Amino acid sequence: MHKEIFINESMGETRIAIQEDGQLVEVYIEKQDNHRMVGNVYKGKVENVLPGMQAAFVDVGYELNAFLPFSEIGSDEFIIEENGNKKNRNNRNNKYDNIEVDLKKDQEIYVQVIKEPFAGKGPRVTTEVALPGRLLVLVPNANYIGISKKIWDKYERRRLKKIAQRLREGNIGVIIRTVAEGKSEEHIENDFNQLINNWNKIENKADREEAPVLVYEDLETASSVVRDLLTPDVEKIIIDSKRIYKKTQRYLEDISPSLLDRLELYKLKSPLFESFGIESEIEKVMRPKVWLKSGAYLIIEKTEAMVVVDVNSGRFVGKKLHEENSLKINLEAAREVARQLRLRDLSGLIVIDFIDMKQDENRKKIYHELRKELRKDRAKVAVAPITEFGLLEMTRQRIRVSLLDSMSEECPSCHGSGRIISQETLITRIDHWLRRYKSKHRSLRLRLQLHPQNADYLSGEKKHVLRGLMWQNFVHLKIEENVELPQDEFRFLRTKDGEDVTDEMNLEKDNTG
């Protein structure tokens, strides 16, 4: 697989794009004034313990308390059996057990962020702290050695395990990452010592300072991507920022000097992402419609409860039977859906409505094709077979906010619905407002402020409606343009003193309605 990483730094944000075989598959965005929290370690203070929710809330110094599910409590010291004894985590049947915990209000506890805060929810945390290095992951207060499943060679696995056993001391767990394959014992030991130093610094800082306090801050997004994704199969890493380039260069000199020749500083005047066609691909992510090469297309809609993907035949004109045509479109759609989930970083419950197929064998082909493509995804996924209605349900792990949420804000007019009321409905609301107002007041003159487009509409094409509003309510209305008003809003001002009386009547309506 031909893999490339592009890093662009601008005044507002840092963006990282990953291409596989010339196709954009992942994009990471870090805003200058909003650094990511995932990976950060805090000495927090327990605020609430809620057995009914099987969760606790921990103050980590963020504006919202962190959410700690009991299933994320990795330390045995915090788990209690029914008879009051400590319960070994290996004896728990599954994560849905009714877990009892030994946590109390104001108790100090180490937690690590595993999901970013989003939509009014605080960060999600775990007590199982893991410090990632280039070759290893250090898991303090654990007692195991893990080896990446992507390292297949049994002799290499045996060699790496022996190195880890020699390095590991006391209650320290070690996970050997894929990139450690083939690395010398010296390189692995250097990475281990660096991680031990980091943990010692965390404990020293935690001893000196009172909770809640940040005791370890993970790398910025660009550096973490280099650490986690710069594997031997990456052919190029192109950076347009001298600062990030030099930082990455120093990092590779220490960890993987053999990869230095793949590092490239972009010096052309044209923007990096535009030169490689990445900018136009990112712009497409903002749209719900995704065209496929065959002429079919996907519609991707993100709701509060789930993500819905609809597969449509579109302009596709097949030369075969309906079942074969549907299979061809669905196979292409399955591959593109897997890419779009990674690219848009969509998570939670995902429902895909494939084109109906009668043969169970064909439905299984789509299921297996999607699963095969999802193996490229670093996020955890769970996929269910296609139902008799042609629907496939799956879940995808959420670590950070989706790309759409990173790049856009809620529209102040439609408030996320994607639509605003029609001009006719706006006139109806104006009519109802006037009736409520005239039932309480005797003012004969009012100024009606509207968005310029609506002001032209009411003063021109609907002038007879304007006259009807005035006669019916026995009031003179002067239409005024207000460019600052959204298209679905209006303002009423008293002519004699200019006082805005709009909210007065709207409030009265809310109180009575």
C-alpha cells in the first residue's frame, strides 16, 4: 500500500492528512486555541459516585466533570466483591456486570482521557493509565506483557517478549507496538527508559500539587500522528511548517533514523493541501452526498442518535440483471462507506441502507467486504450482518469529535436542522404576533424590520398581504431592511420611541403556550 502523510500549519489550525494509494482516508484537525485532551493524565478528585449509572464523575480541572464508567476502572484496588473483598478484574464476567467500587467523594485518583469532551459532555476517562512511546506502551500499576497482533513471526515475538521481561520491573505493564518489530534491544531499552522517566515525573508532580491538576500532557496532534502512524509502510511525510519539521526531525533522529529520508519540508508558495488535491477532498466532506465511480451515490446524515448512510443507484445503468447490478453497487458502496467513516471520523451507532438484494449469499458478500475494509480502521468497530430489510447496523469507537464538527459550527438560523421556515410561514408568525400585540396595546404605528430579501418580498410581491395585516390589526407598518437579521426572524419597534417590543410578546406567548 502506498501511504503518505501531509502536515499543514496555518494561523488558525494544524491539519494532518493521510493518503493511501492516492486516496484521502484520514484527516486530523487541531485548533490553535483548543488543544486535544485525549492521552492527558490528571490527578483528579471524585465528585460523585452513581452506582445506578455504573459511573463516577471526576473533577479534572476542566469546565465539565470527567465521566468515569465503572467498566473503565482498571485498578483492582477500586473494585469490591459482594462480600466486601477486593475483586480481581479477571474474575469479572463482562463489562455489563453490576460492579461495586471503592470510591468516595473527594478521593484523589489518577485518570487518563480516552474521549474528547463533546456536545455538553465532559471528557471520558479511565483509571488504566497508558503512556505511549514510539516502540512501547507503558502501563503503570499493571502486571502483564502484550505484543501487537500484527507481529506474526513467532521467533520475533519470543525475542521481543524476552526483552520486555528483562526490562520490566515491579508492577509495570508493557505493550510492544508493531513498529518495534526488528528493532534492536538498545532502541527498545531507550524507549522504555524514556517512558519510565515520564512516569516518575508524573508521580513527582502529583505529589507536589493538589488535585485537580494536569500531571501529563500528551503530544500535540501532529507529533502524536508521527509517533503512532509513521510506520515503515509510510513512503513520505511532507510538512509545510519549519517548526513541526524540525521537531519531527529531532524525534526521528532519536527513535528511527532510518525514516529520516522520508521526511520532506514543503517549500512551494502554493498551499500544500491544494497542490496535492487534498483541499478539494476535504471540502467534499462537508457535503452529505458522496458520488461513486459507477454513478451511484451515498447520502450520509449525522443525527443526535446515530449516523445514517443511504445507498442509491443514481446514474448507474447496469447491463445485467437487477440482483447483479445491486451487488455491484453495494460492493462499491461498502468500500466507500468504510473510507468515509474513517475520513469523517463518524462514530456511535451507524445504520447503512444498502440496495435490496434477494439472495442471502450476496448479502453475506457485502457484509464480508465491509468488514475487510474496516480492518484498515484504527478505531474499534462491531458489525452485524445485513437484515432482511437490507439494513446493516454497526458501531464505531469515538475518540474525538467528527471532522464535520471540527470544521463547522451550528447555523444560527436553522440551529442544525439544515432548513429555515418559508416566507409564507414567516408572514403567518408576523400576523399572530400582531394579533397578540393589539390585544394588549393601542399603538397605531410600528416599524417592522426584516432581512432584505423578506422586506422586498412583503413590500413588493406580497404588498396586498401587508395592506391586509394593517387593516386587520388597525396599525400602520413601516417596513425596514435589517441585514443583521436571519431570514426566519423579524423585529417590531414602536415608532414613537423606537423601543423594541418583539420579545415582550414572544415571552408572553411562551408563558401561556
